[in-house]
Amino acid sequence: MRSIRHALVPAVAVAAVLAGCGGASSPPTEVARPSAEVASALASRGIDAAAWRTDFTRASVPLSEFRSGGPGRDGIPPVDDPRFTTVARASKELPAREPVLVVEGRKTVRAYPLRILVWHEIVNDELDGVPIAVTYCPLCNSSVVFDRRVDGRTLRFGTTGSLRRSDLVMWDDRTESWWQQITGEAVVGTLVGRRLRQLRSLTLSAGELRRTHPDAEVMTQDTGHERDYGRNPYVGYDEAASEPFLLEGRADRRLQPKERVLAVRRGRDAVVLPIALARRRGVVRFEAFGRQVVALYAPGVASALDAEEIRKARDVGTAALYEPRVDGRPLSLRPAEQPGQFVDRDGTVWDIAGRAVSGPGAGGRLPAVQHDEQFWFAFAAFLTGEVEIVR
């Protein structure tokens, strides 16, 4: 039976995804073969336990929650040797409306086009000396960047081919532990309970990247794999009211299942902002765990999960969270005349990247607020505490 994970993917795209394989990995320390009971339980979920040297006796979640997404280990191949070019050169193949995931290092800014991430889901990279994993789960629309170092070791991550609550489950090359992409936590294997350090990232349009970070490095399509980059293999998947794939049980109905949200976490609790609210207002100020937060919204970003060609997809925009202050001085931001820009009372104009681009405060930066971004159903599926939804 064909995997639901690829039910929207034309046969030619499925073949392309399945044809890939990941890079070489270091073998983990030998562990005992899984028991017949464990092997049988995973087999019932379409998972071949014998193909893994994972310690399935160590698990923080029931193994029954995993299920095959179709491709096997690294069947959706991560990119282990990403190549980069300048923003100017990237503009020749990257339309201005297409989304890119932007990560700022100490010296370098890099952008990872979603037209690539939608086909590979993981990029193992190094940014200013920090080994990072740039991850994207199309089924959850969750973009998360992690530091790949755990207990003094640098891990290489790949795709297990399995999902839990519709979300990508990753594996590492040292222990073959399984990691939940949304939470960054090892949930099965030797490293169970360890959590990856999340790094800030921001989704921008390629055009906005050229304006805010003209010196950025942009990942190229020279990935070592043949894919139809720019085409979306999940056509029509991000309709807000539609049901997610491979989510067992009913989606949380406090919001539409695939409504795009930003979330600020503290421990198990969270404050969630629907991006639709930010789109209507342009600027939304709210409180999260006693801290003032401002959400800024910019239009002009195409969905990576809507039309067959991403460049022709509908505009879903983007939003980012900041503290509304500079050098201890509170700011009162409102939308400027130019879409995607914001103005303070003193006339300082800010952009979606939190930079003061003109006016008395030019050159300033808003303090960024760490947040998650994904579909509501996916965030709610892993929520273990209280949630406040900004209305």
C-alpha cells in the first residue's frame, strides 16, 4: 500500500524521493538485537527493527506511536555537503517570492531555500564553527535549526523514514538514536532524554533576503541529488481546515489544524500567536510569561506547500517575534506605508528582520524572541502543558 506521506506526490516524484540515499555515517556501538516482541510491534507499524542498531529498550515514548512514512532510512536524503553562492547569483534561479530559512552565525548569514528543504528535510552544515542541522518537516510545516553537538560529540542527522504524530523522526550516526524534529529530543536509543539546542531562524522571501542580508550566503541546488527543485511534491497540503496526514487521533480544534502559528515556550507551557492575526493587524503586541513581545508581519512570501510550482503559490507571508525595546527604551511600533516595514513614534523605520533601516534609530536591532513556527496541529500534538492563544 502506498504511504500516506506521499499520497499527494505524483509517481515520478515518489520515485525521485525513494531513489536518494544519505551520506556515509559512523557505526554506533553494538547493541543487542531487538526482542521478538519489539520487532513485532514495530513491524506492525511498517518499521523493520532489524535494519537498525538502535537500543529500542530505551524509549521515553511508546514505540506504538511510530509508523512508517514510506521511504526507509535516508530514503528522503539529507544534504551533508551543502554548497553556497552569493545572494546576487542565487537570484538567477530563486524567484523573489520563494521562502528561505535564514540563520545568523557570529559572522555569517546563511539562507536555505525551502524549494530544497522540502525534498531533503535535513541539511547538516557548519556555520562559523558551529555544526548545525537545518531541518524542515513538510507535513508539519516546521522549520527548526539545531546545534548538532551532544555530550562533546558532533552528530550527523538523517531521516528514519518514520513519523510520530505526523512529524519527522531523525536519527544520528553515532548511536542511531531517534530524535523528534519538533522538540529536538532523543526519544528512543542510547541518547534518550537528550535535547538539542535550538538556534534562532527566520523565514523570509528571497527578495526580502536581498534587502536585509545582501551579503548572505545562499544554499545552491548543487546537492549531489537530482530533484525537481522549485516544484512542490505536497500540492495543496497547507489548506488550513484540511486534515493532516498520519496524525492518529483527532487534531486539537482550538484552531484550524493547519493554521500557521508562532509559539513562545517556557518549560511545558506556551503562548501561541496565529499568524493570521498578525497578517490582519501587521503588528501584534502581547505578553508571554511576563515579557512584552511584538509580532511583526510581512507579506510577499509564497507557500512551499500550495501550488505545484512554489513561485506561483499563494502569499502566506511571514512573521517574527521581538522585544519592543532598544537600549532599554520601549518602542511603539505600527505598520509603515511600505509593506513589511514598521515605524516607531520617533520616525525610526524597522524591517521584518528587526533592523532599524532609517530614521533617528537607524542601525539599531530589536532583541529577538526565540520561538517555534509550524502548523497548529503539530504544535498541539506535542504540547504537554498549558497554552494561551493570543486572540
